[in-house]
Amino acid sequence: MSVAARLWLSAILTIAVLAGETVLVRWIVSKSDDLVKERVASRESLAQTEDVLAILINAETGQRGYLLTGLDRYLVPYQDALGDLPEATRKLNAAAVNSTQLRPRIARLDRLSQAKMDELRKTIAVRRNQGLDAAQKTIAGDAGKELMDAARTTAGEIEAILQAEIDRKSTDVRRMHKWLFASLVIGSLVIAFAILIINLLIVRSIEQPLNALREGIARIAAGDLTHDIVVRGRDELNRLAQAFNAMTADLRAERFNRERAETEVVRTETALKARGLELEQRARTIDLLGRMANRLPSCTDEREFIEVVRRYVPQIFPGLPGALYALSNSQTVLRRIVDWNDPAGSTPEFSPLECWGLRRGQPHVIADVTTDVVCAHVHPEQLTGYRCVPLVAQGETVGLLFLEERQGRVAVDERYLQVMTETVASSLVNLRLRERLRNQSIRDPLTGLFNRRYLEESLELECARADRAKQPLSVVMVDIDHFKRFNDEFGHDAGDVVLKNVGELLRHMLRQGDVACRYGGEEFLLVLLGTSAQEAFNVCERIRAATLKLEVAHRGQPLGKITMSFGIATFPAAGDTPAAIITAADQALYAAKAGGRDRVEIFETKQASSPETVIPA
């Protein structure tokens, strides 16, 4: 059998095995898809169960609001629930039509939901027809609570069954994936074995010509052009040997004349290229250093400073991983603010005492981590060498430049490194000085929020932007309820602790770009950009709920529950100037105070015409 025939046989056998493996893989993938779809359906049923409970809770919330106020607008959640509950229950029943475990529980949840809605309807009717006292007597028996607890229990059973089904499907999917992996491995081994057998047969028939050809190629590769390959037949390999002998003869004729000239040309070209690359790299590095030095002093905040360093340092020292650490204001912690080329040899933050470079006040260079003292913040198993360069400017240490080596030593020009570190250090010192001065002028020292001066400047600008973009802007006046109680009962220091905690809560709850300021005393003012009245209401409700969870203590003594009232006014509906919108928010706050505190009110036109009522803090 010829070489070509054996190769064709190998190809056919390989294709046959691949076809069989493809069919098996297709079946496993199809089975996995079915299991994934069933798992998705179970998750949808789980979500639908939660929807039913959410509808009942919203309905009960609407009922409570109506019982307390007697206002029909509080019945909106209840009325929405009347329309949403049947559809949610129908979807849940449809999803569990084939489950003997779920059907009775879903039916029981349906009955409990209807009973709960009937109980809510009766209570609302009593309140509408007989008044609040009669309604309170109606709900005093806790029948509604018992129905709601039973509904939650039943929903919990349904969710447990669905979660178990989801876990089982996930296990089946993983098992199918293991089968898929096993089939791929076994198929690959079969193909490899078949190819190996065919190749062994081919090698046995062509081994002698190949050995002769290999010997001739090895001699030519070693520079011996005097050797010719012995031709023993007329097959493909022997014809290749004849062509090879002809090529060797031509090479022998030209080799002597070319070697001398080529050697000289290569030597000259190599020297010129190396010098040119060196000069080009030096000019490029100097240009990058200059551009970075021009941009760093113009940075207005740390974000811009970090972006400049991230863009230029990897170009100045290409292929060299590193990171820039900034020293905290307390001088106790160094935190990584930017890195490049994925450094892995140093921790994200550490104490200055953990770095030999900062201890000694000079660069700490380690060529081999196994033969020298390593800093405590360095992971020596991740690299072969590193250097820690302190950033010092105007006699002040502000940070650390960390450069690491993983495989072999990367050349670092000390002149460029010194220029870069001096530039970065001086720019970081100036940036921090500007930030401190700016924060002192626009921040409230007690709460850390913006002060009233900053608010007046920014609100006028944001109102103009909102007017141009035709976007809403909501202003929220916030007041701590009964704040005077904290000062009277626990002292003014306790009042300051409450203000600090509320200020921190507001900073964490608002989006980046929104403005929170201390307006005066225990009053705060929030500016929510691109936010409608209803969206602002939702934000305030989240803040109000988070406030109730605050646990504030002063000198080991709990200060009790903290509540806040919120007044919302939206630009330009409630006012088309900063002063008008603040006044409208203040009036809405008064309405929240008059309504019982610990609530959120949206400014309405009728509030502007009603006389102001002085509400005690």
C-alpha cells in the first residue's frame, strides 16, 4: 500500500470516529438544554410565588394607609392588588400543573390570598362606613395577621419545593457536563490511537529513505555541503532526495562568494539597528516623561491623577509591572491607587513599617528575593526581584512606587526613574493640598457633607442644566425628628454623634453625582439630579427605612430610635428658581411634620397657599 493510500485510510477512520462522537455530543447537549429549560421554569415559578406575597403585602400596606388617614389615594396599592393577584395566581397554577407536591400548596395559597383580600375589603368597608374606631375593633382579632402568616408559611413550602427542584436540575446538568467531557476525552483517545496505528504502518515502509534524507539535512544544517543523499528508488522520497542533491550543488557554488559579504553587512546592520533603537527609545521616553510632567500639575482630582499615571508609566517602563501607593492622611496606611501590567507581588494596602524603602527613606532594590531582605508587604513567591521607591516632595513622604520583576531582570534607567518619581511625588503633594483647601471651603466639618455655600453655587448651576436638558431635578429637605430630645437628654455631644451618623448614611445612600449638604442645625438638603418626584419619593423611603435601623450610642449609652421627615419639591414644577424650589421643599417638609413625622411628603400647589404651621423639632 502506498503512502497516499495509508494517509487516506487514516483520514477516513478519523472522520468516522468524529462523526460518532459528534452524534453523542449532540445528544448530551440537547439533554442539557432540556434540563436548563426546566430549571429556568422552576426559577420563574419561584419568582411568581414571591410576586403573590408581594401583592398581598402591598394590598395590606394600602389598607393600613387608608385606615390611618381615610384618604382614598392610599388604596391604590390595594386596588392594584385586586387586578394583579388573579393573574399572578393563574401563572403560578399553570407552572405547577404537573407537580403533585405543588398543586395542593398552590391551591391553599390561592384560598389564603382570596381570604386575605376579603378580610382587607371588609376592613376597608368598615372604615369607610363606620369610622376608624370600628375598623380598629375589626382588625383587633388578628384574623388578618393569621391569614398573612399562613400565606407566608405556604409560600415558604412552595419555595422550598421549587428550590429543591432547581438544585436537582443543577445536579443533572453538571452530570451531563461530566458525560460530555468523558465522551470528548474517550473520542479523542480513540482518534489518537487510530492515527498512531496507521502512522506506525507508514513509518515502517519509509523509515530507510527518511533516515537517509534526515542525515543529509542534518549535515547541511551543520554546514557540510559536500554530502549527497543516496538515491535508492523512484518513489516520492527518492525524487525529493534527487532535488535536494541538486540544491546542495547550487549552494556549494554560491556559498564561498556570499559568506564574506554577508558577514560584513550583518555586522554593520546589527550595530546600526541597535544604536538607532536605543536613541529612538531614549527620545520616546524623554517625550513621555515631559508629557506626563505637563499633565500631572493640571489634574483637578485624584481620579484624573490616577488616569495620567496609568496611561504614561507603562509606556515609560514597558513590560514592567508596578503600582503606585498613596499614604493616608493619618500616615498609618499605604493604599494602592493605581497599577499597571497586572502586578501580583505586593498587597493592596499595608503599614509604612512593612516597607524597608520607607523605613530607610531611600529606594530599596532587590535583585534576587532569595538572597536579600524582603519587605513584609511583598509576596516573594510571585516574583524574582523588585524595588520600592519612596515618593518624597517638599520634605513630605506621600507614597511609594513599587516595581516588580518576574522572569529575568528588566533594565530600568535610574535617571528616568528619578525624574518620574520626583514628578509624581510633587504633583501628588500639590493635588492633596488643593483638595484639602477645597474641602475646607465646601465641606461641613462635623458631618463631612457639603455646606450651604457649596449648595447655593451648585444648585443654581444644576437648575440651569436641568432647564437646558428638559430633565427633572428634585430637591429634598430633610429634618431629624425631635432632635432637641438628644441634646436635652444626652447632651450636645450626643447630638453631634447623631448628626455624624445621619451624614454618613446620606453619603452612602445617594448616587455619585447627587448632592447632600447640611443646610443648618439638624436640617439637610439633597439635590437629586435627573430624578422625578416619584423617583425622589422612592429614594427618600429607602433612606427613611435605613434610618430606622440606625443604632447610635454615645459613651456606651444607646440614644434610641432616630426618625427623619422628608419634603420633596421638583424643578421646575414646584419652582423655577433655586430659592423657589428650596421654599417648596421646606413647605413639603412642614407638611410631613404636621402629618406625624417619620414620613415623606411631595410638594403640592395647595401647600403653597396654606398658612405655615410652626412644628417643634
